[in-house]
Amino acid sequence: MNEVIILIGCILAVVWIAWIAVKKIVYGLFYAATKAIENAKRKDHE
């Protein structure tokens, strides 16, 4: 029984770490995209 609990714990830990990593990548891409859009808008105004 303990092996099952340890296995579930490991899976949850991996999923949690992967979720955090994915969120950071998505936020990074979103931030880069908004910066690119702002720069493009500035170039249009100039």
C-alpha cells in the first residue's frame, strides 16, 4: 500500500512541477508577445 501512495505522490509532484513550468513558459511567451505588439505600435506612431 505504501508503494502506491509513494507512486501517486511522485506523479503529483511531477505534474505540479510540469504545470508550473508550463505556466512560466506561457507567461513568458505572453509577455514577449505584448512587448512585441507595444514596440510595433510605437514604430507605427513614429
